[in-house]
Amino acid sequence: MDVNLAAAVQLGSIVDHHWKFKTEEQARKISVEGFDFIIFAEADKALVRSNLAQSLYIAAGNTKVIKQYVRCITVIARHDYPELWPDLLG
């Protein structure tokens, strides 16, 4: 596994497991007891959202990496579009 793919897989796992958490109270309600959740700062989430499209462009030709980024976009859009990611389709 190359480094780019490993990083994309790790990002995908983090997004899958932690993106949905907005506050500590909400995370405690919806997570399994003993699960160590992460609550990302909105500035960090905004940085990820703004860089995903560029990352797809950079990964051109590496379909395995592209699939991981598309997975991230899908999960993030499910939670953030349109309120927090209004320019996703624009």
C-alpha cells in the first residue's frame, strides 16, 4: 500500500467514525459506551471540505485513492450539506 492510499484510507476511517459528532453531549448520546470519539473544530472541518476537491485532482489516475476521497465526500455531504457545505455543488 502506498503512502497516499494509506493516508486516504485513514482519512476515510476518521470521517466515517467521527464526523457526525457535533458536541460532546450529542456524541455521548449516539456513541457506544467506551468509544473514544473525536469532536473536530469547525475550522478543521472547513479545511477538510475545502481541500477534498483539490485532493481528487491530485489523485487523478489512482482509482483506489479517488474512491477513498469520494467516500469522504459522501459521508461529509450527508452530515454537512447544504448548511455547512453550500458550495459543494457550485
